[in-house]
Amino acid sequence: MATTLVRPRTLTGPAPTAHKAPALRHLGPNWYASVMGTAIVANAGATLPYQLPGQRVACQLVWALSAAALAVLLTARAGHWLHHRDQARAHLLDPAVAPFYGCLSMALLAVGGGTLIVGKDLIGTGAAVAVDAVLFTAGTAIGLVAAVAVPYLMVVRHKVEPKQATPVWLLPLVAPMVSAALGPLLIPHLSPGQPREAMLLACYAMFGISLLATLLMLPLIFGRLIVGGPLPLVLTPTLFLVLGPLGQSTTAVNQLADMAPQAIGAPYAGALGAFAVVYGVPVMGFALLWLALAVCMLVRAARAGMGFAMTWWALTFPVGTCVTGAAGLARHTGLTALAWLAAALFLALLTAWLLAAAHTLRGLLTGRLLAG
């Protein structure tokens, strides 16, 4: 009877490729969150209202680290698709993993934006513009595809129940908002006239794509929390992902307002400047409310024994977008309180990044994080 449970490998097709690059088999798209979380430290630190001696140099080093991490991870993920296609396809068909494909887009965009913000000090402005143009184009294309493809898979292929709703579902939807926030950096390097105006309005269109899609998804996530109770301990840090579209949209409207006078004429340029404050302040208020809720849930999970997982990286990039959002509002309103808020949020971001990076490095050295 026992022999009937074992079938010869020759009857089931080619042997699995797990022996090829076994360390890469469980390397999922969620790892791009570590690149995003590192790049945002450099981008946010360089744009803070307050600058300490050596702060920009430190941001340059962190940006270089994020760029190196992106290069290594892109290579490793290519190896994953080459040697472990079965696992890669399984990731796409897993509703808990597929949304992380939005992180690839955001990692490319965050490193590309950092290239123009601080990387230009190291490689020159011309090279920085070229690098950012490539990364922005690739990141935006991937982000727009993910914003359609992942929800499509959730509808037609994934077997999703209401109790499975988590903030992770927001990841592919927020990617176009990152393009909207970082696209304005390229506007001064485009030819005056239609190229600049087209980029400006394209960024506003992506702002709308992400914002409206997020407004559709957030009620499902909040409703699941109210009806279903707290998330599992390991997923508790993902509550901070809700801050991503909030902080990033505030960053986007402020960045776009800065560039509007160079790209579009009156009366639109002035109106877009006013919109940055009229939209940004209420959204930042809601972001602080959600931040307080997420912190309370995180403390509860820590007291219940929450250990380290890659979900800890959710504490970095979303908080970083609130830093850049608050800094943009401080720039447009002149309020010192908003500058203090940006500085306080940056300290929280730096603390979260140090914790996540240290635990990730230790997990890599011990092999635990790549063990599946």
C-alpha cells in the first residue's frame, strides 16, 4: 500500500530545479521593500527643513547603499525567475504575495529619485538625470502594469475572502503615486513647453489613479479590522502601509506645485499651489490619526511576542513618505510646527530603518530569512 504513494520522478516530467541556486528559491518580491525603505531615508533626510553638518554626506552614503542593494536584488530576482519559475508563478497566484510586485516599481522609482536628490553630488547632474530617466520610466511602466494586473489576478484567479484583506493589497495601487511624487524632479530637465506640461499632467493623472484606487480599497481593509479583529502578529507592521498613499500623495501635490510655474501657465500654476495645501493638510491629519492607531497595534503585538519578519520594512517607506509630505507642507506654509513634525517623523523613520536593517542583515548571515 505504501508503494502506491510514491511515483517515479520520470513519470512527472523534469526534476524540480530546487538544487539550482537554492538560496534564491524563497526570495520573493517583498524584498524590494528593503530597497524602498533604504532609499527613502536618503531622500527624506536630504529634503528635511533642518540640515545638520554631515547630514547630506550621510544621505549620499545611504543612497549609494540603496542603489547597490537594488542592483544585487534585481540580479537575484532574475536568478529566481530563471531557476525557480514554478515558485515565481506560485507567487503571482498567491494573493498574499502578488501585491508585493508593486514594490519592484517603487524600489526603482525611489532609487531613481534619490539619484537626482543626492546621487548627483557623486556622479554629476548629467549622469544623474540619465539614470533617473531610465529608472523612472521603468518604474512607472511596471507600476502601471502592476496596478492593473494584480487586481485583475485577485478578481479572476485568486480565491480571496473578506477576512484576508490586509494593507498589503495597497502596494500595487500606491506605485503610480510614487511616480507622481518623483516625476516632478525631471521636469526642469525637459524642454520648456509641451514636454514639461505633459509630464506635469501625467503625474497628476497618476496621482488620480492611485488616490481613487486607494479610496476603493481602504474601506475593505478598515472593515476587516473592525469586523475581524487584529491582524496576525507577523502582519501587524503592515498597518503602516496605509500611510504610504497618504504621505506620498501629500508629497506629490507639493512637489508638483513646486514645478507647476515651470510647466503650466496661469491660472493653473497658482491653483495647483493652493491645492497642495488644501489637500495636503487634511490628509496629513488623517495620516497622523492612522499612525497613532498603527503604533498602538504595534505595541500590542510586541507585547504579545511579535518577532522579526520582513514585514518590519513596512515601518520605513510609508513613514518616510509622511516625512517628505510634512516637509513639503512646511515649505509651502512656512509653519515651524510642520517642520518639527517632519523632523520628528524622520527620527522615527531612522529608528525603524536601523532596526529592520540590523535584523535583516543578521537573518541573511544566519540564512534564516532565505530558508523559506
